[in-house]
Amino acid sequence: MRVRRWIVLSLVLAAAPGWGAANVHDYRVTVAPDLSHLTVRAQLASPVSRLRSRDREAQRHTRNVIDCGEGTQRLAVSGRTLRSRDATCIEYEYDLTAERPRSRRRSYLLQFPDNRLVSPASWLWLPRLDADTEIRVRFDLPDGVNVSVPWLPIDDEGENAYRFGASPASSEAIAVFGDFSYREIAVPGATLRVTLLGADDASHSGDLISWLRAAAGNVTQVYGRFPNPSPQVIVVPISSWGNSAVPFGRVIRDGGEAVQFFVDPSRSLADYLGDWTATHEFSHLLLPYVEGRQKWISEGFASYYQNVLMARSGAYRETKAWQKLHEGFERARTEPLSAPNDARSRMMVYWSGAAIALLADVALRLEAPAQSLDGLLDRLQACCLPSERAWGGEELFTKLDQLGKTEVMSGLYGRYANRAGLPDLTALYDQLGIDVRGGRVVLNDAAEHAALRRAIMAPKYSPTASRAR
């Protein structure tokens, strides 16, 4: 299994930016047995005059900085800059005990006494990263301590060796050190590297793994494989936040791609499987990181696919999937008029984007029998994902058109990206046979394109769930 996984990962990386980079910097990170600090030794590919941290508080927690190529010459740290005199070896310590909550979510991450959760953006001082630069990190771990990071594992260099390069840095990644449950979940095209925090009950851990496998399997219903070959997944139990089994999830693209979930540990496996959050978050990986003003694309496509894929997997009946989509469109329709890229209108951001995804999927399927939004995303993954940079919305839609030899996506972008209000779906509903009576969706199989409507929600590969709700 490990040999096959490495072959698949090597093929993906061979086409990815950063593979075979000219500048390879080697970092060795030694973790203290009591998790009090890290000792970081950076062997740099060429002399550098400064390293930088993305965390403005990193200076407070970084100590004993030396040029290890010049004996014990101490180096200066000022703000987010560590200055040297063209050093090729730099060593420092980072205090892990002083992490403080900066948000409600971060406070939940700090509740596990046997672990340290701290962003590499804080403790990893780095040279400039570009397409020709690669960072390799090897961890020296004491007995009983594990590590979880979002970076890609280097399987031919033993355990706890990783590589990464430039990335969109959409938020701050999380590195976990300590005694936690680590699992690997194999799905078509990928191995999910899963960290379960506070999951001491074997039965509950098994439920979480089954849920994650099913949700990742849902996303393979787009084109037969998971879009990222080796993402980090962190699951955090919480007890007083929201009413759903999975109150919150998010994707972070920082040195690699990671997905974090906050879950209610009192819920059953059936509750997890019926929750759309994981399918939504994993669906974000179908696209590169899209610039903030174009959030309607990433959130809209994920909102569209969360319902389509829950139907394809068998978790939703077709009627329920269309009902969920319709309810989302109605929530956006009741908000004051705004363009999809107006971040002040949350429902418009999510559901105008989902409406445009639906319009695109239908238009593509009508254009050619073998065409679909699934097919364009398949080609996008093959050429361009995971991506080390942020994309513009128009750039992404143009690229999808190029890959599909079509003009559908650019046409929709030009028509709706800056137009206030939800696209009018009345004619589309009629063509697909989606009747709405008293707010409830009724499907009409005699409609002109009813077969196309059914095809959108129909399983394409072996479904991962069998019970529809």
C-alpha cells in the first residue's frame, strides 16, 4: 500500500509546482519530550541575509538564535525579521508553552493538555518562497509524541519527513505535537492523514473514520478520485457550539491543504453521515484558492456540490437534494439586492455562486453529451491542482473554458459576476422539471430535460452510502 501510495503521489508531484526545485532548504525540528519547545536547525541551500515569520508575535517566543555555520554567533530578531550575514545554517528555539487563544475556534484547539497546537507560521522562520524554492522538514520526535502537519510526506526518506513550497496562505495552518490518534484513510486517488483530538473512545473514533471516509468518497463522485492526494484532516470535539453534528469546518491552504472539523462527540454515526458539512468542505478542494473578492465561486461551487454529492452517494433522495438547493436560492433571493462578490451578503455569496454552478452544469451538458461541470473540474485537477497560488475568478473561468474547449464559463462570469441579485432560474426549473408548490419541490419527469436533471444527481461510481433520507 505504501509503495502504491508513493507512486501515485510521485506522479502528482512530478507535475506540480516546486517539484525538482532549484533551491532546497532542509529544516530539522527537534521536539522537547515535555512539549515545552522546539529546536529548529535550518540548512539553507544558499546564503541568506534574512528569514521571516508571518506571525507578528513570533519574536516574543523565539530565543537562542545563532548562526550555526559560524560557531555560536548570535543573530538579531526584530519584529517578523531574523537577520543574518549571508548565513547557510541558522538554529533557534521556539517556546510552545505561550500560545494564547486568538479566536473562539483557536480556544477550542488549546483545550488538549497532552498536545501542542501551533501554526508553523509562528515557529517556522523561512527564506523567500517562490516557484523554485522547496522546504524539507524532518521531525525528531521523543517516544510517545506524534506530529501532524499539512505538508506532503516524503515517503522515501522515512517517517516524519515532509516537503512544501509556495502556497496561497489563505489562513494559518495548524501543526499538532503530542499524544493523539492518527489514522490514514484510503479513498480513490488519495490518502487522508487524519488527526483525531480527544478521541479516546474506540467506538466513537471508528464512527468518525467511517464518516470521513464516506464524505471523502462523496467527493470522488465528481470524477472518480479525490482532488488532493494527501490532505491533512484535523477533527476537534466540542460540546457547546451549534445544534448540528458538525457545527463548523474550514479549509486552510498554507504550505499544503488541510481541512479542520469541529464535531459534537455525543452524536451518532447516522447523524454524521446525514450532515453535509464535510462534503461541503472537501468540495472546496475541487478548486484552487480563489481570491477573497471572488469567494462566491468557491463557496457557491461547494454549496452546489454538497447537495449533488449527497444525492449521488445515496445520503439524499433526488427530491431532497433539489429541495435543499431551492431553499438556498430562496434564502439569497430574500436578501437585499447585491452582487455575488459583495461579502456583506452571506447568502448571496453562497447561493448565487451555487446558482451559477447549476447554470453552468446544465449548459455544458446541453452543449455536448460528454460535457459537464464534473468534466471541466476533472481536467482542472489533472493540470493545475493542488495550486501554490491564489487565482482570480475570471482567470479560473477562462481556464475552465480552455480545458473544455467551450465558452460557457466565461459567458456566465461576464453575465453574472458583477450583477446584483440571484440569477433567474425560472426557465431552467421548467426545463428540468422542478416544480415548486407551496415552497416544496415536486419533480416532473415529463419535462423537456428531466433526464438531464436526473443525471446530475445520479451516482457515477460505486456509491459510499445506501440509505437515502
